[in-house]
Amino acid sequence: MGVDRDEVVAEFGRYLRLERDLSPHTVRAYLGDVNSLLDHLGGRLEALDIGTLREWLAEQHAAGKARATLARRTACARTFTAYCHRRGWLENDPGLLLGSAKAGRELPAVLDQRQAEAVLNVASTADPKELRDQAMLELLYATGVRVSELCALDVDDVDRERNVIKVLGKGRKERVVPFGAPALRALDRWCIHGRPRWVRAGSGPALFLGVRGGRIDAGTVRRVVHARLAQVEGAPDMGPHGLRHSAATHLLEGGADLRSVQELLGHASLNSTQIYTHVSIERLRAAYRQAHPRA
């Protein structure tokens, strides 16, 4: 092709990171999609047109890719062709002719409120790991923050007077999220009795630390959540995002309005938040079918 393939991929990756400010996870996924598309083209960018785009997506569909994956690859293709056209690597932008694939809106698994209580109601100990884990779980459920947002929290991001945390979300958008008294108590126990025992020279301002004193990573948080949920009978197996789903669902069930939940979760669009109304309705239907004599 007229321009080196490695250069195309590298430049597109820089664009995604620096100009679009996408998360590392999304950048990796998009670059994987682009490499798949270029493989389909035999490395010839100049062969990219609406026909080859549709062929590539049809192959993905025939291979049994999930609807969410197809939707992401369609979005990636449109972003990629627009970028290549702006750079002068493509004479036309074939992505403009590509329809938008819709991801399936599967209802997420959530805890019921009894299960959430069981997950969080454990005997307190003086062990730093237990103090940290309890504080993380309380904060995840209290605020509905993403695991990446939790890991990025610094000590000064917690405002104990107003019971809020300052969160840097997707697109580097900052928001303030409230939390309750149980989360505050758990945070205080961790910060007073746990964190000082793990702090090292390189710990910096990170709120949550690993056993070696560095900022905690998402994989560790996921293992903590899975392990705690495994102790609760009947609880679905899910990670930190499941606690986010549960927090949103319980807020709506408790009477919170959809717009407030959208702001708490940091959703750019209300459409992303509306799925939780469907979760609440499905739970209501299930309760009705179980309890009403003429259901």
C-alpha cells in the first residue's frame, strides 16, 4: 500500500490515545480491530472501500462474533476510515456509507438488596488486606464507580466533610459522587489502621494500595470482588462492574430519578442509564410471578 502498515497502525493508536483520549483497553481493542481489517485487505489500505468493509464485517458475523463485538468493530471501522481520509491515505471515506450496528442490550446480572447486605456485612478485622478490601467494596457499591476510577483515586480525592469523592471518568471528565456512612467508616479504618502499614517510598498519593505498596490494579480489585461474592449463597458471579450495575438498580428501586443516576455513573448519554429501568421492571415482574396467586 502507499503508506507503511505499521506506520498507519502506530499513528492511529496515537490519535486514539492523545486526541480521542480513549482508555488503554479501548485503544487495544480498536488496534486489534484495525489489524484484523488490514489482514482482510492483505495489507493494502488502498483496497479499502465500502465493499471490503462489508465483507470484513460479514466474515466476523459468520465467525459467530457477539453483537457487541460487531458493533464495536463497526464503530472502529468508521473512526479509522475517517482518520485515514483526513490524513490523505484514502481518497474517500467509505465509513460514511456503513450503517451502525446495534449492540445487544442484555440485562446485566445484579445483586438483590439482601445479597448486597450479605456481601458487605462482614466482621471487621485489623488485617490491612481485609480493611482495604472492605473499603473498596463499600465504595464500589456506594458510588457505582468504574473499577478504573476506583484504582485512580488519590487520598485527597475523598472529601470526608461532604461525604463525596472526586472521580476522573471517561474522556477525562471529572464528577463528584456522594457516598454514605458505612463507606466512610470503612475508608477511615483503612486510611488510619491499614494504609500506613503498606505505604512505601513509591506509594505516592494512591488511596488503595497493593501489598507491595504500589497503586492497586484492576485485576486485584476484580479478584477481591469475585472472592467476596463467592461467599454469599445465591449471589451471581460478577466483577466490580456488577456492583456498579447493582448500585444503579438499587438507586432506581429506591426512588432516584434517571437523570441523577446518569450523573452519578458518569454516563455521557441517558440511553446508557435506561437499561437499569429495564432491570428494575424485570425484577418487579419476577417478584409478581412468584408472589401473586393469579400471576
